[in-house]
Amino acid sequence: MVVGKVRFTKEAKTDLMADRGIIDGPDAGALGWLPDGSDFLLGYKLAYKAPHDPFRWSKLKELVDSCEDIVIDKKNVATDTFEVLSIQGKTHKMVKLTLGRAGAAGLTLVPESVERAIFPKLADMIVSADGKFRIFYTVLLGKADTSALAHELFGHTWLAVKRVPYKHRKASSKAAVAAQDTLDAKHGILDPFGDPFVGTADTFITSFVDPDSMRSMPSKTQNVGKTQYKDALAKLTKLAGGKDLSATKIDGTWQATPAFFDTLDFVSNNHERASATGTVITPSSIEADVTALYKKLAPVKQYAFLQVLNDVASIGTRRSNLARALLGQLALPRGMQPLQPPSVAPSSPAGFGSAPSGSSPP
Ligand SMILES: [Zn+2]
């Protein structure tokens, strides 16, 4: 096991492990802990090479490998105070804060030296009180997996450890935004498909790091990546050709298994994360791949597939952008009645198809 200096307090460790605060699915099994006083140092198994969430896993590894002092601490939003260092020009002042007073569900504070390295022109700043990276977060509603923990650790902290702009857009002028917040190719930050990320730190965090609270598995990058997409598409092709997708006849009773819905969800998630400027995978390339898959199906299967897409577009717990895009593009098999447009409440009068929302990945 590789252990660095990413330190979780006992409560924060519980959030990570029991409530899958930052790593979900099988990847959590490859984490390890080294007790240190009342805290725990985060570690990972070096032999674990095929993570289901390669984006988050690589961030976690790089944080551990960085050997930076990173302390993750859970706080009550109103009652737990902590100190920060406020610097205004030459004036240094320790300030007591709560998350409530900071107006945040989570806060990342970096060492002064790191702040100055990333923003050399900055005169005023708020940094950590003890020269370490500090994360304070709270869990307001629900579980830690939809808290600010991932946002702070894999977003702000990871970017700051990389010594690149890591803050939300605060500046009002375009020039200031460009100077403070913009990541471009020279920063070497990659998206989940391995393409250089160009945009603000804010966009990077909201697109790839923030949890998706509507999902049973809130990481936006679970099963996302070049290899993961290829695997999901191959599996969807196989399932569509077998008994996981079927119908008695066109406009008859149709059926799709939870595995089919889950696999389509992985493909859809890749579609939602992909960038139009991607070098290999783009939203359009994924739509083209699934269209090609559809065209090879027998008409009765095409009918069932369209019903699945219509179902997904109607159900809030599934990622639906791909289904909506495809429903506008795919030609109905000969003789099929037009689909009822997706409604908020799922209705499949002639069949069924919705998988349980808690179903796990293959
Ligand atoms: Zn933030």
C-alpha cells in the first residue's frame, strides 16, 4: 500500500468509507488506511490498475503521491470554528471562521507559498493557518457522497497541488478571469478522455468533479474514459443482440434487463462528459456509434431499443441526454407507431423496462 500525507480525521474517514464520500463502487476496496494518532492517512493499493472511476482514482493517487500535507476535517456548519490566515498587503491576521460564516458547505485553504506560486500578483489572500492544505466540509443533507468533499479534494485541492488556477470565478472583468481562473493546454490538466482541458477551474470542477446528487452513484466519472467507453459500447452491442433486449413484435410487449439499462447509462455518462473538441471521443461520435449499433438490429429489436430510449428520457434517475439526442435522429422501423414523447412520469403501457435505481455496475 502506498501512503502519503493525505490525512483524514476519524469522522471524515467514516464519510469516505461508509458513505463513499469520494470513491464509489469497487475502487473503494483498493483504498487503505494508516492510523496516525486519532487521524488516518489515506493509502491505495499499488497493484490496483483498472479502476472503474479512472478520473477520480488518478486524482486520489496523485494527491497521495504528491506527499503534500493535506488535512481533511469535517465541521458542524454553525458551531465548529477554525482559523484561517488573512493577508492584506503586509498585514497578517488570524481569523476565526465557521463554514456557516464563510457561506460554504466546504472550503479549501492552501499554504501561503502555494497561493503566491499560483497567483504571483495577488496581494490580498486568505490561506491556511498552519502552512498545510486544509479542507473543511460539512454534510448538510443526505450522505457524504453528495457533500462538498469530492468538490474540495478532487477539485480545488488537486488543482492547487498541481499549482494551477484552482478557484471559482470571482473576478468581474474578463482579463482578471483569464489571469486567475483559466486552465489551458500549458497547464497540462486533462479531461476524463485524456484530452487537454481548456476552460475555467470552475467549469472543470462542475463538469467532472461535482457529485451528481440525482444518481445512485453520484460520481460523474464512474465508468468514463476511452477504455471504459469502448467496453460499455461493446457490452451494449452484445446485450442488444441477446436476450437482454426483446419484444414480441413491433408495437408489442417489449423488455430490457437492468444490465441493459445500466450499460446504456454508462454510455450516456460518457456522452455527457465528452467534449465537442475531443480528439477521439465526442458527443457526436458516441451518437454515431450507437446509431450504427441500432441500424444493425432487427426491426423488432429496434422497436424495443426505441422504447428503452423513450423510457430513459422520461425517468429522472437515468442520464437522458443521449436518449433525447437519439430519439430525434433514429428512424422508426417500418410499421411502428410513433412514440409518445417522453413525459415526466414514466409510462410504458405495453411493456416494462425501468431498472431499479440502486442497481450496481457490472
Ligand atoms: Zn468550490
